[in-house]
Amino acid sequence: MREAGQFDYVIAGGGSAGSALAARLTENPDVTVCLVEAGGDGRDILIRAPLGVITMLPGYGSINNWAYHTVPQPGLNGRRGYQPRGRTLGGSSAINAMLYTRGHPRDYDDWAQAGCPGWSWRDVLPFFRRAENNERGADALHGDAGPLYVSEQRTPRAISKAFVEACAETQIPRNDDFNGPQQEGAGLYQVTQFRPNETDPDRTGERCSAAAAYLHPVMARPNLTVMTRTLATRILFEGNRATGLMVRRGREEFKLGARREVILSGGSFNSPQLLLLSGIGPGAELKQAGVDVRLDLPGVGKNLQDHIDFILGYRTHDRDVLGLNPAGVMNLVREILRWRRDGTGLVASPGAEGGAFVCSEPGLERPDLQLHFVAALVDDHSRKLHSGFGYSCHVCVLRPNSRGEVRLAGPDPRAAPLIDPRFLSDERDAQLLLKGAKLTRRILEAPALAPFRGREVYLEGVTEDADLMDHIRRRADTVYHPVGTCRMGTDDMAVVDPQLRVRGIEGLRVVDASIMPTLIGGNTNAPTIMIAEKAADMIAARS
């Protein structure tokens, strides 16, 4: 078994956090970094074209996607949920809807108050601003010099604008900046997408994944080694110190040495999985999985939180949406040509163009529900197709009370982890999602959407709460924001300290969404990049 080199830092996972972290660390020419990614280079056309997500998200062929499933969920009538996660440089930022939201400032203050000093809103805001290259320019809350393009949608559909009007008719105020002084309200999302610029004029309308923003522009740095299609299988140790990674590429296994640190950036499923495979985690569970215990760290894999989500759908005669019929196919061909010409149109759409952050009842200090309005009839993660044209709206519970876990299926690193979000195991989540579904239905039946509205899919004639709750348990699932499985904190169940160092092991950190103590109230990609920006500063300060 050969040694493939020694580096200062070896990073396992080239997703949103790993891409940003590798780029920031190698700004110092005296630091060497090796980034290991199980998937490809994140440059293919399905990633660059925003609407290409409809080919990757369903998981058929596992194109740039781990395409995980959960264990059966009692709260979802025993169904196995679906968990798409990015498997490519850029990670899930390569297969997501490109929506740029940060959550509510109080979410981060909660982290600090729960024993994570240095992670309050005041502490993290500079790192959001540093990452951001916002089309609207810089101000107290936004940055305009960072690598991550945050842009206006160039050609949003008329139906998405009508959704925002329908929200206003339902007493939800207009909000043109969900990351501004006020989160509550309805509007069109800003997106992580390249816009017309002098540096990359040919990229207008393309997805700006974390890899495209941070990593691809610096791949030629002599102090950066990027290894794609390479699976990290185990952390290597000398005594109580992490010294490298065992990795597999094809049939070959080899070692990568880390002089300073091994950093896990595999996300909320793969980072705890790699810790567990390396003997770090709940001792009894490791033994049961056939793994020798190196450190009994009970919090590894626990505290899994995710946004449980329900979708309402309607048919429409509007053809300026994604449709599955001959007319829809011809329209899509025209839109592909349009996107290749000027980067606009349906192919440039994030799909979820409109949205809202709403309070389920008066007097709440922050929204507890989020809506994503989609210019397509989305069903079961686009795995169930409907003919004709339609639109849909997601509603999710922003701060769920349910807690799940990630465990090993066995000692084989190629086996998928056992993912158990325990969706709706806390009845409070079920009741809030029911409230959210009823509110969303009122919005979708408001006058502004009347010119677009056709027959309701699934819920036509459903009026009783018990019947609607039955539909929720039969069809609800994730909206792709798992966090918390390597929780940051100072108590016995914390996996990492506020410096993101794994407790009880030297030279080992976790830098990704798994370190979040609690789920933030919004999409998690921007916060994950913020975590990497902040971690880069903490690591550089100790170098």
C-alpha cells in the first residue's frame, strides 16, 4: 500500500465547505492542501445549466448524487425517505436550487447562547459578507467582493410574480431581501448564479456552485492537490493524533499524510460516517457495526435535524413553466437554445423562483415556516412525473423538534450510512406542517393566481384536517437541509468544540453543516460556506 504524499492539510470532501476551505487555506503559498472528493470535477453541463438539476436530483444513475435513502420512517407511514446529496466538487451546491438565504440572525445567537462562543450573528456576519459577491453591492449586511456570485434572477416567470402578489393578498408582506433587516415576507429569491461580467462573460446564466466560485479558479495553484473520484475510507492515527487518510480510487488503496490536520467536510451524512468507520463514536454501536473503538464519543451521528417539507401542486394552461408533453418538450428545446445564446430563460431558472418566510401565528419573534414556489409540477423529488403543465409550492418546518441519527450499516466504507431523521416523531412538527399546508393552500387559491390555476393535484376535495394530515404523512419528505450530526458545543454530547476540533483527538476537525448545533431557519448552503470561511480564519490563526 503506497504513500501518495504528505501535505499540511488533507480535506475529506470537496463540497460547499471543502471547496471554500481548500481555496482559502491555499491563499497562503507556504501551506499545502490535498482535497479528496468521491465524485467528479463539477464542470459538466448538467451542473452548469441550472435546470440540469432535474436530471440529477431524482438519483437515476446517481449522476453527481449519492442518492441516499432513509430507514423506514414511522412518522411518514413507514416510508423510506429520499436524501439526494451532491457527489462532485461543489457538493450539494452543484445540484441544489441555487437559493441564497442565511437564516434568521437569532439562529446564530442561539448557537452562542448554547455554548458556542464566537458563533453569534455579530460574529458570523463578516464571513457571510466576505463570501458574497452580491449584484446589489455592498452594505452593512452584504458584500460585493467575494467569490460567490449572488444574483437577481434574470427572467423570472410571470406566475412566480403572481405568487408574490398572492402572498400579499394573504397578508404576507413583500420582502425583496430575505437576508436584509427583516426575514419575514414574500419575494423572489436571489440565486448563486453567474451574471454578465468582464471576468467570465461566457458564464452568464450558469450555476455558481461553491466549486465554480472558489475552487475551479485556483486549481493550478502549486500548493493545492485535488483528487477526484477518490473515496476517503478511514482516518489514520499515530497515538491520539490524526495523521492522514486512507483513500480508495478504483481498486487501489493508498495513504495521504497530514502534517498539521485532517479536516472532514463530507456533510451531515458522510462526515459522521467517516468518524464512525475510524472508530470514533458511540462505543456500543461501533462494536455492533464491527468497528474497533478508538474513542467513545457518544454524540457522533446524533442530533440529526432536517427540514420536513410538504408539496402542494396545481395544473395550469400557462406554458411558461416546465411541462411534460409534446408542447413542453418543444418549449424546452427553444429554451435550451436561448440559454446557450444569452444565459436567460427557463433553463437559467432556479425552479423555485418565489418564496416566503412566514409566521404560523401572530407574535412569533421569527418565521417558523418557509415556502418555495416552483414553476413546475414537482412530485417526489421529480421522481414521479405528471403529463402537461403545472406548478407547485413547498412548505417546510424551519426549526423542527424531531431529532434523528446517522449510523453505520457495517464496516464497509462503500456502504451507504443508515439515515434516520425520525421525521414527525415530535407531534409539534406535524401540527406546524399541517398549519403550513393550510396556509400555503390559501395562498395558492388567492385571486392573483386565478389566471394560472387549474385542477389541484392530490388534494382536490380534501377539506378536513385529518384527511390533509393523512396526505402529509403519505407524501412529506426532506427539502435537503440535514445538519447537526457532528454537533459543536462544550457538553458531553458535542462532537467538536467551538473551534471545530474533534473532542479527544488532536489534529482533526469537522468543517461542514454537520457542526450546526441547531438547524437554521432557511436554506443551508450559504451558512455552510460561511462555516468554511470562518474555519479558514481559525485554522490560519493557529498555523
